[in-house]
Amino acid sequence: MNTPPAPLSIWARNVSPSPTLAVDAKAKALQAAGEDVCGFAAGEPDFDTPDHIKEACIAALKGGKTKYAPTPGIEPLRQAIVDRYAAEYGLKATPAQAVVSPGGKFNCYLGVLAVCSPGDEVIVPAPYWVSYPEMVKLAGAVPKYVLADDRTGFRLTPAMVEAAITPRTRMLILNSPSNPTGAVYSRAELEAIVAVALKHNLYILSDEMYEHLVYDQAKPTCVATFSKEVEARTITVAGFSKTYAMTGWRIGTTVAPLPIAKAIGELQSQMSSNVTTFAQYGALAALKEKEKTQAAVQKMLVAFDRRRKFLHAELNKIPGVSCLLAEGAFYLFPNISSFGVKDMDFCTRLLEQERVAAVPGSAFGAEGYLRLSYATSDETIAKGVARLAKFCAGLKK
Ligand SMILES: *Cc1c(COP(=O)(O)O)cnc(C)c1O
């Protein structure tokens, strides 16, 4: 009998499963087994979706919005998306430039796929969101990592970008506020980096998923608004998951130059079709019922900010740990390199000995750090950081 040929394609063999989801799954399995785990690994808000959003979705479901919809999104939602960009940033786009996809992750992937061909190089700033390298590879393109560590506040300088550019460079990925570091670039910093991308004729994928989760004096920047030239080469991704606590809904948005938006819609039409039709009506309510939505977001922001400051202060009290006060998202990225332990071992032992779940920096291309999500209860943070301190004291001996 013939044995079948080797089963897996190069795509399947080359993809790495998401390490953040893996740590979270391990922590949840321990929890399910009755263990008292302090989870800092999850990349999602601990809040529930605001009621008015759920109710709009339920009404749509009951009202029979259960059929296929146009692939790039229902018309009122595409209109509301471009209206929002106009109101918040003065970006003037048409609904035809907006695409609604099944999660911001898929918006990013389609953005890469629409622009990059096999062999193209994509500049990926590190520490990076774990999915960028994999999506670039799935497009047959090559990720080029540029590491900005805590000495530059996890922010690239124009010179660092310039040094990574080759004749094959096609795209630059930007992500401010950043997952995993929480770093927020100023508008001036982004303008200087984007000037390098313009000079070398690159496309820009600007992942602005955390635009509304900023603290202190930090402001979100919509890169596409810098100039007409920049707008013509920028794919802007955002979404509902993080701002509105809608991670399970799977709805993200792209606004791009028309030919790219059309290509993204066509790719999506063969890969997934439209986002769940009735879910889109929930997203529409999030944008339309602005006052209710703002009130809900504000409540989350107050809690995130309180936890951010507390966790930051407690981390810096631990001998051997140093942590910048990030101004965005819901992550801190403390440096633990002084312990002389690989961050992967650090995290494994931390979970085994102290039942604290954290993701190692190396999962994001930056050895010697931890990513701690503070999108969890104040009690969990207090208990977890005390356990982390105890663990670190044990390492010091
Ligand atoms: C969470 C996240 C996304 C996308 O989230 P979805 O759940 O797919 O909408 C995109 N980029 C970054 C940096 C993220 O952290």
C-alpha cells in the first residue's frame, strides 16, 4: 500500500502558533483544574461588551439580518467608519475605501497580502505583535526585524528604519500604541519615520488597533493624515475588539487607497466573505450611539489607567526589574534581563512555582522582557505582582 506523501505544505510547516494564546491556554487549563492562577497573559479587555452594542446585534438577529451581506461590509457601517475618521482626524475617505473584515488580525493579513509578493521585504519593528511575522511569511514575503529596546522607549528612530531598507523593501509596519510594549509614538516621531518610507517609496501598514486606549498626555496619531502622498500609500487598520471589549465578535476595519481597498475586498470575497451580518449591526451601534459608547470606553480607561500606574509602581519596587511607564494599550513590558535567566525559562518557572502567567519577551522578538497585560482585575494584579516579587527574590539568591 502506498503511504501518502508528506502531509504539510510550506505554509503549514512555516507558521508558528501564537505564543500568547498558548500561554493563556496553559494558564486557563491550570485554572480549570482548580489552581489559583494570576493571569497577565491575555490580550483582551476583562470587561464585557457594552449593552447597547449587544442589544443592536440582538435586534438585527431577531430582525432577520441573517443572510450574506456585501463582502466589504454593510453600507451604513462603512459609512460610519469613514465618518468616524473624518470626525476624529480629519481624514477624508469614501465608504468604498473602507473594508470590514473578520477581526483586525485578518485586516492586517489582507493588507499585507494585497500589497506584498513573494520575495518582498517587510520591515517589522520589534518588539512586534506576534502575528506580523507570520502574516508576512504567509504572503511569501520576508520579515526584516528592527529592534527598538527600552533604551529608546521601544520606539524606532528614522535612522534605524533607514538602515533596514534594501531594494526589495516593500512595506513598513507601524503599530502605535504598541502591543506588546504599550509605547506610543508622538506625531513628530511618526512623521520622521514616515518621511523615510516616502523617500524609499514604501507602503505603510499602520495598525492603530489601540488608538483609543491612551493615557497621560499621549494622543493617538492617524498616519494616513500626514499628507496626500502618505495617504496614497497607507493602509490603516483598526477595529472594535480592544476599544469596545468586542474581541469575540471578530470585526476589524481597514481604510486604504481605493485600489488597495478593492483588492482587499476581492481577496476577502474568496477567503471568508462578509463578517457575520448581525454582528456588523452591533458594531454600527458602537459608532452611532456615541455618547453611550464614550461613557463605556471612559469607564474602562479609568480602570486601565489605575491598574497601569499601580502595576508600574509595584514592578519597579522589585530589585532587578525595571519597567517603563507605557502610555497606551493595556500592557507593560518590564526588563528582567538582570536575572540572567532566559525569559522563556523565567515564564515557565513563574507559572509552575508561583502560578503567575506572563508572556516572554522573546515571543515578540525581544529577549529579556515580560509582557504583562493589566486588562485584569485590581485584585489579580496586586496578588500576581506580589508573587512575582517573591519569585524574583528567589532568583536573586
Ligand atoms: C488585538 C490586536 C489586533 C487585532 O485584533 P482582532 O481581535 O483580530 O480584532 C491587531 N493588532 C494588534 C497589535 C492587536 O493587539
